[in-house]
Amino acid sequence: MYLKSIEIQGFKSFANKIEFKFHNGITAIVGPNGSGKSNVADAVRWVLGEQKIKQLRGHSMQDVIFAGTEMRRPLGFAYVAITLDNSDHVLPVSYDEVTVARRLYRSGESEYMINGLPCRLRDINEMFYDTGIGKEGYSIIGQGQIDRILSNKPEDRRELFDEAAGIVKFKRRKMAAVRKLDSEKENLVRIGDILSELERQVGPLEKQSQKAKIYLDTREEMKGLEVNVFLMDNQANTARLEELEEKEDIARDDLEEARERYDLAGEEYQKIQEEISGTDRRIGETRDRIAGADIVRSKLEADISLFEEQISSARQTMEHYEGRRTRLQDQIGRQQQEYDATRARTEAMGQELERLRRSRREAFDSLCNIQARALQANDRLEQARNGLLHIIEERGSLKSRQAGLAARQEENRRRREELAQRIDRIQDSEQEQEQKIREYQDQFEEISGRIVRLRQEQKETAEAIDSKKPLLTAADQDLRRVQLAYHQEKSRLDALINMTERYEGFGGSVRRVMEEKKREPGLIGVVADLFKTDQKYETAIEVALGGRIQNIVTDNSATAGRMIRMLKDRKAGRATFLPLSDIQGGQGFRDPQVLGEEGVIGPADSLLQTEQRFRPVASYLLGRIIIVDTYDRAVSIRRKYGSRISMVTLEGEQFTPGGAISGGSFRSGGNLLGRRREMAELRDRIARYEEEQDRIEDRIEEIKKDRTDLRARAETLRMELQRCVLAQNTARMNIITEQEKQKESADSREEILKEQQELEAQTAALEEELKAAGRAISQSGSREETLTGDADSLEEELDALQQAETDQQAVVSKWELELQKADQQAAYERQNADRIREELEGLREEMTEAEEGIRAARQSIAEKEKAIAETRSGMDRGSSEREKEKALLRRWQEQREDLDVRQKKCFSDREKLAARTASLDKELLRLTSAEERIREKVDSLVSYMWEEYGLTMSEAAALRDPSLTDLTAMRAQVGKLKRRIKDLGSVNVNAIEEYRELMERYTFQKRQYDDLTDATGKLEKIIEELDEAMRRQFKEEFQKIMTEFDRVFKELFGGGSGRLELMEDMDILEAGVRVIAQPPGKKLQNMMQLSGGEKALTAISLLFAIQNLKPSPFCLLDEIEAALDESNVTRFSGYLHKLTEHTQFIVITHRRGTMEEADRLYGITMQEKGVSALVSVSLVEASLDD
């Protein structure tokens, strides 16, 4: 393996693309100091991964990019590539040729490449392990490496010996193992903390889990007992309800009879009341008119008194304003005189101020004139001094220019010859570059079109995928919403069906009768099942029906008789039957006038929807009850028509004849009338939910399928686009490379042609410039003498002007002080005049107000005297009308007394009937309330079963245990179980599952902890094995290096001896290395005690010894022999030639002896300032020609 080429562009001083091609043997890179030849070594070190900018002789990594010159702009990137022949496969890759490249952009972006493919720096380092090649190896040796060998610190030399001993890869493996070991230990500590935390949680959670199990067992036992207590309570409550329903029916029939008689008495009472109301209204109206007349008279008398007081007040106000007007006239006269005197003083002060300002201005103008003259004199003096400095500098520059012009003439001649040769080479390569560019451009355009199409399709596909997400989310939300609504409605429907089939909510006797429906065809049904109404009327109709909603409709009285006998035989309670053959509908509501009142919806029976054959039943039950919208309107109707009308509001308040009003909250769940309507509505909604659920599920499946197809298409597009982008980048880089070459060729040709023209013009002009420079030098001496005299005279003039300026400044200050005093006096007089003027204006305004007040007072007196006369006339007319109204009032009062006698008698009769009705109504209310309480108790128990245990009535019945009969003992046991649950305190039912999950986590983390412990032990063992292997190998290789060093030392020094020693009391893997040298004729001594040349040759001996033992494929030496004298250079170059059998050498040098041993020379020059250029000469070919 050897180094075939180095390609540099934009790195440090190499602005243009430069390629070094190497062969076996020695290649020397030479050039004058500052030409940039050491930048070649920096470039190789940089491409191999050097990160320390100090090693590259810079301050920041951006310094390696060409920074520009006066003639060139900075470049945007630096690029270096080295190509190695790997045909012997020393490097662990399958390529016969390996190119390692590095590119850095000014933006800070960087990339490494192996054979054009991006890679990591780690990949490059691993590829070159133990080959001697690398930023820390011994394939690149410059002054930095020599300095480290020559350092006082033995540990500084350690890296060189590690690389030579071949333990670098072991050290890196050890470092990786140590990092992994540290990471594993951190993980071990972290998992240990987790285990400790989990162990802390396990105990309490285990207790909570055990408590939760006790709680669940206790709760299950309590559930069985409470369910059976509930069923037994429910059975007792059902029997009590049946008894109350029978008593309620009897009380309701008696109440209806009493209400009818009360209604008739109420009608008579209402007629008398209407007459009384009319009479009372007329009496009130007459009294109101009399009282109104009295009020008007009192008001008129008060108005007269008020007018008289206002006249007196107006006269006093007028006298006040007249006296004030006299005083103001005197004040205005005095203030006007004072104002005129102040104005005169102000004008005099103004004239004095103007005189002082003119004097100050004249003094200031004189001062400015003096200052301007002094400034001009100072400027002339400064110009004279600058002129002297310029002449001195110019004379020195002219002498330097003379010497430079002569050197440039010789340089121009040599440069013209070189440019002619370069133009010939450039023209040959341009045609080849043009053809390559056309081929690469065709390829690039074809791929670019494909990429555009792929990216557009990729974008559309991504948008399509994104569009599916909100659709899927919305569909999932819709599905959950519909499923929740479906299950809620289904549960409600099942409950209603169950209640309907078991006639839940009806009395026990009714349920027993309806159980016979299949066997008794004459049983038609209960009232609640035969009638329907709008939902908004259901509450009102059910209240109006009351207990009659449970009446049973039969075809005839015979069927009713059979059912009554069945109830008696079974002692199953009482029920009310409505035989269709016997029921006669009423004649409707008997007071049509009431139906026209505001808020009346209509008779209750008219709001029912039923078959025509059931209409008589509806009329019988509800014909005399009207439905009113609100409570307030029902109260208003009762006040107007009395208590004879039976009314029910939409919210369930009931107004019964006799004056009773029933109301309050309506029992939830007791809507027997609306139960079948609600079931029909629920079935419709459930069907719609099922259809909607199917539609949503189909939509979700369709969206998911579309999304899957789109994702597959997106992946296909991504892979195809990736292939195209890679191909496009390859084509782009090829185009850029060829275009850069083409541009470089064109730029070079243009620059060369331009440079040729410039050189020809420069050569002709140089002679003239040389002559002109000589003349200018002689002329500058005479100009210097003239300017020296001018400067002296100007300094004297400037001193005189500065003294005059000081004197005039004192005069200006004097006038400024006098002007300031006069200005303050004038300001005081102006302020005084302004104050007097403002006071005059205020006095004149007060005068105007006084005159206006006198005029207003006179006008007010006239108006009030007129009003008094008109008011006395109105009082006389009101007195006669009042007497007529008093006579009319006496006649109405006599008529009212007669009506009172009649009303008292009617009221007495009606009170007796009302007492009877109230007593019956109270009894019915008591029975209804008792029934309501029992029903609420039943509902409460049902709700408790559902809320506490999630059981319906039928589900609870399935848990009945016939062996449990002692209700008292059961209740006691339930109480005991509840206390036991209470004693448990707060219970976390989830603790059972949480404890199981925690134990799973604990087991997993414990297993992880054990695995990490094993892994840590294995890593520590690996580190020990690596240390042992490195110690053994380093010890063996160090012994070989020490022996070889002594041999090479003797050969290079012509005798003497060299020795290597490891630092004592240190680990062999960390110990520094001391270098002991004994040149011929000297004592054995530390290397730091040698001369500079001896130290350099000792260091070279050590490097050559390492090369002999472990040759690197190539070695780049950067002026390492600079400190040697000529004889040692000869020895160095001769020994270097011996090593070329196994190693290729690239030597950066300026020593002749080294150049003579080289097989090929590259010359680095800086023909353009700041830009390194390359020339090559084959010494082997030259010797053959000779």
C-alpha cells in the first residue's frame, strides 16, 4: 500500500485545485519560506481527522478555509482528499483503491467520505488502526512530533510508542469498554434506586391489597343480605300499597259527591259576590272623586303660598344685585389706571433690552472673528507638519520602490515564459471537460424531472395520509358517542319493558287482575295503557286522573264482576273497574265561559288520544277538569269564578272544588301514562343508533384501508426518491467537479492572457518608474526645508490670536450679565400687567351678571302675581262639584248593606259544605301521601340496589335466599358488616391490581439488575484481559524498539549509544518514556542536555527505528531535519533512502542534501500573493537525459 495522490482545494493558501501524484521512493516538496509547503502536511493531518486547531496552526476551524487576498474573494469551503493504493488489502476494505476525503463549509457544516460515500470520523480511524497512519500515528512527522519527543515530559512521547507497539486499538477498545462499564454502573445504580423505591412500595401496597380483598369479601356478603332485606321490604311495601289504594278509591268517590254540592252553593255565592263587587266599585269610584277634589283644593292653596314667597325672594335678590353693581363700577375705574401705568413701564424696559442685545451681539461677533482666524492658523500649521511627515515617508518609500522595481523586471521575464507553457496545457483539457459536462447534465436533468414528479406525488400522498387522521379521529368519536347513547337508551328500554310487563308502579290488586288477561278476554286493560297524550300534557293528565289511572277497563259489567269475585276469593285487595257497556260519558265542561280565559288549554278529556270506543271512559274520568298552563293563571281563574272549578296545571298543581290546592314535586319515574310513548320513542332512537353505528364502522374500515394503501405507496415513493436523490447528487457532483475544472481552466487562461498583457506593459513602465523615483528623491529635500520655515512662523501667529480670544471672551461675559438683569425686570413688569388685565376682565364679567340678575328678578315678580289670580278662580269652581258627589255616595252605601245580609246567609251554607269537602280532601291527601311515601321508599330501595350493586328488580329477585327469613337478624348483620367496612378505613380497591403490576415491575427490574451485575463483571474481566494483553505486547514491542533505536542511533551518529527507559513506579500502560543518548566521545546523558542538532538527530533516530520495526505504508516528513548540519543531513537523507524499500516518503524540506536524495521534486511557489502554486520536475528523467 502507498499514497497515490493528494488533492487540495480551498485549504489555507491553496485557493485553486491542486493535485499531487506520488510514486514509490522519495518525493520532496520544496519552496521558499512562506510559500505554503507546510500546508500540505496540515492538509493530510486534517483529512485524517485532526480536530485540534492548534495542531493546524490556526485559531478556529474556519481558518483552514482560503480567506481571500486583495485580488481574490474568500472561498466557501475547504476540500482535501488522499488516495491510497490498497491492492495488497492492508486496509480492511474490499477496494483496491481507497480515497479518504474531508470537506468543511464556512457555515460550519462538515463531512467525511470514503470513496465518495459519507462516513463517520470513527470509520476512518478504525480503518487505519495499527497502520501508523492517522493524526496520532507516525506517518506524519513534523516539528510538533519532534517537539513532543524532545519534551521534558516523558509522558508526551507515550502516544508514539503506543502506536508503534500496536496497542492503540486495544486502548480504544478498553476506553469503549470502560465507558460501557461506567454506563452499566450508572444503570445499576439507577435500577438499584428503582428497586429500593419498589421495595418501599411493596409492603404498604401488599397491606392495601389484603385490605381490599377483605373489603370485597365483606361487601359481597353484605350484598347478599341487603338484597334479601330489600326483597322482603319490597314485598311488605307492595301489600301496604294495595291496602292504601282501596281506601283511596272510597275516599275519592265521597269527595266527588261533596264537591258537586259545594259547586252549586258556590254558584249562588258567586252571583251575590258579583253584585257586591259592582256596588263596592261604585262606592270606591265616588270616594275617589271626592278625595280627588279635596286634594286639588289643597294643592291650589299651597301653590298660592309658594307664589307669594317667590315674589318676596325675587325682590330681595334685585336689591342685592343693584348694590353690587355700584361697587363694581368703582373697582373697574381704579384697576384701569393701574394697568395703564404698568404698560408704560413695560415699553420702556423693552427699549433698554434691545440696546443691551445689540452691544452683546457686537462683542460676540468680534469673538467669533478672532476664533475663526485662530482656527485657520492652526489648520495651516497642521498642514505644514503633515507635509513634512509625508515628505520623509515618501522619500523612504521611493528608495524601497527603486530596489523593488529592479527585482520585478527579472521576475516578469521568467513569468512570461511559464505562462506560455500553461496556456498550451489548458487548451488541451478544455475540450475533454466540455464533453463530460454535456453527458452529466443530460443525466442530471432526467433524474431531476423524475425527483420533481416523485416529490409531488409524495407530498400528495402525505397530505392524503394526514387528511385521514382527523377523519378517523372524528369517526372514532362519533362511534363512541353513538355506542354510549345506544347502550343508555337500550338499558332504559329494557327497564321500561320489564316494568310494563310486570305492571310495576300499579297496585298489587291491579297486577293480579292483569295476570288474568290471557285467560279473560273481556279484560281490555288499565286506563294508563289505553290513553295517550302529548308529552307536555302527561304530568297534568296523570295528576288529574290520580289513582284512577289504575282503573281497569272491561267489556261489560259481567267481566268486572268475575274479577271482583276473584280478588275477594284470593284476598288480593280491591280494584276499580270501568265496564264499557255501562260507562256513560259526561256532557262536557258545563261553563264554556271559563274555556275562553287566558291560559286555559282545554278540558282534560279533549287532550287524550284513544280509540273512539274509549271516549266515554275519558269523558267520565276527566270531562269536568280543565288544564291550565301555569299556577298563577289558575289562581286568577279561581278568584274570578270561585272554587267550583277543578283545574290542573302543566306542572301538576291541582285545584279541587272547595278551595284545596295540591302541589309540589312530581314523583320521578311514576309517569305511567307516558311509559308506552317513551318505549316507542326509545325503540325508534335505538334503531337509528344501530343504523348510524353500522355506517360509522363501515366508514372507519374504509378510512383505515385507504390509509394503509397510502402508507404503502408512500414507502415505495420514499425508497424510489432516495435512489433518485442519490443518483442526482452523484450527477450534480460530477457536473460541479467538471464545471469547476472548466472554470478553473477558463479562469486560468484568462488570467494568464491578462497577466501576459500586464507583464508586457509593466516591463515598459518599469524603466520610466525607476527614473521618476530618482528625480522625486532629489526634489523632496528642497520641499522639506521650505515647509520647516512656514511651520515656525505659523506657531507665532497662533499664540497671538489665542491671547486676543481670551480678552474678547471677558467682554462678551460682561454684556451677558447686564442683559440677564434687564430681562428679569422686564419679565416682572409683563407679569404684573397680565395680572391687572385678568382682574379687569373678571370685574366686567361680574358687572354683566349683576345687571342680568336685576332683569330676571323683575320678570319673575310679574309672572308669579298673574299665577296667583288664576289659581283662586279654579278653587271656587271645585267646591260645587264636591257637594254633588257626597249625595251620590250615601245612596250606594245603603244598597251595599242589603247585599251583605244576603251574602252572610249563603256563606254559612257554603262553609258547612266546604268543611265536609276539606275533611274528605284531607283524608284523600293523607292516603295519597302515605302511598307516595311508600312508593318513594320502594324507588329509593330500587335506586340503592342499582347504584350500590348495579342490580335491577328482576336481577335482585334471582338472588333471593328462601332460608333467610329473620329480617331483624339480617338488618343487624348488615349493620355489623357496614361497621366492619368502616373500621377498614379508606380502601383502595385498585390495590389488588396495582400490587400485581408492582410485583411484575419489581421482578422485571430485579432481573435487569441481575443481568447488569453479570454484564458489569464480564466487562471488568474484558478490561483486565485487555490490560494484560496490552502490557504483554507493549513490553515485547518496547524491547524491540529500544534495541532498534540503539542500532539506528549508532548508524546515524557514527557511534555512541541510545537507550529508552520507562518511568519507575508507574503502570507500564501509563508510564512515560525517557530517552537517554550518548553521542560518540560524550558521556551518557539525558536528551535535554544535548545540543539542538544532536537532539533533532536523536529524535529522528527514534522515528526511523519505529519505521524499521513497523513500517507505515507512507510517511510524510515536514522539515524534521531543519536543525541538522550538512554532514548530519547527508546521513539523514542516506538512511532515508534505505527505508524506501518498505515505506514511501514525502519530504517537505529546504535542505539541499535531502533534495538530492529525492526521486521527484514538487515546487511550491507563491506567484500570486497569498495563493500557493505547484511545479513538478522528475529528477530521474533529468538524469537519464544527461
